[in-house]
Amino acid sequence: GQNIDQPTEMTATEGAIVQINCTYQTSGFNGLFWYQQHAGEAPTFLSYNVLDGLEEKGRFSSFLSRSKGYSYLLLKELQMKDSASYLCAVLNAGNNRKLIWGLGTSLAVNP
Amino acid sequence: SQTIHQWPATLVQPVGSPLSLECTVEGTSNPNLYWYRQAAGRGLQLLFYSVGIGQISSEVPQNLSASRPQDRQFILSSKKLLLSDSGFYLCAWSSSGETQYFGPGTRLLVL
């Protein structure tokens, strides 16, 4: 089967660093995405990893290990506005090119 | 730049009534288009996707249907709504099956 696992909830303090993990088991792999979704809003794209390693984009970084079926999203210098749900999704292989979605990690940033 | 529109933003409908949600994309040609539903506290469920005019793939058997009458227009319909159709409906587009970008969503409440 195909499965993506993320922690349901996390809490962190403003100014700190938090790492949100994602593990996946899929029949094919064409890349892994992270999206941010604030309450009541649509998801917005954060990052895309297709090769192993770390991709840095400002305060956010995303890491991928294909051999381990593992990714993490690293958020530095946390701000209150980072309180949101973070969704991990894997792009399937083949012609349909569908995204397989995790249920998301709800991050609460406290002052 | 590309933009994606959805309307209406919110909708309250009685059980058994019809439904039509519209999604349009600007600034790109021949996009892949997707309809998702997100129920309260749950993950994104892919309902339909389309790789071209008149080409619709259904992911989940249900009382919903989708149509793509024009290259950048995607419509989600139902002849008779059920209580279980309540949710947050999201349209997304992608180019060549990669990163998906979401519209603002339609919040549907069926009473």
C-alpha cells in the first residue's frame, strides 16, 4: 500500500527551531513536497525535493533521504505566523502524476 | 504570473439540491487541473483530475462529477447533495504534473 506518516501535532516556542518529520512508503517516487496550510485557508507550496539532501529557502529548509523514505521540514527563528498545518506529499510515479498526501502536522508556536 | 480563482467562497445548500463549483486558471496554457475535498480534521482527498479539455479521471466513486469545457476551466457538480458532501473544496493546477498550486477554496455546508 501507499502511506505517508507525520506527527499529528507539535508545539514550539517563538524564536526556536522545529523539525517536522515525514516518512513515506509509496509504489513510486517522483519527488516530495511540503505545503503550509493556515486554518481556513488553502495550502501554499513551500518546497520540493527530488534528490537526496538539504534544500534551504530562507527560514525554511527541507531534507530528503530516498533510501530511508524520509523527509523533514526545518523551521528556524519561529514566528507566531508559522502556526499552521504542514502537509507532506509524495508525487507518484507513472503517467497519472498524482500527489499522495499525509494528514498534516499542526504546529502551534507559543510566545 | 499565474492565478487561480474559485467561486463561490462559501455555500450553504440543502440536502438533495444541485451543486456547481467553478475554477478558472489564468496565465498558463494546458494546465493539469485537480479537485480535492478536505473534510474537517482530515487530509486532502483527490476527487478528479484532468490533463486536457474533456479528459476527466475520477478517483473516488460518489455522487459528484467534473467537467472541463475549456482549457482553463474546471467545474465540479452534483445533481443531489448529501450531508457527507460538506467540506472544503479545493481546485489546484500544475504544469507538466509537478508542483500543484491551489485556489482559495469553497467551503460547502450541506444541511
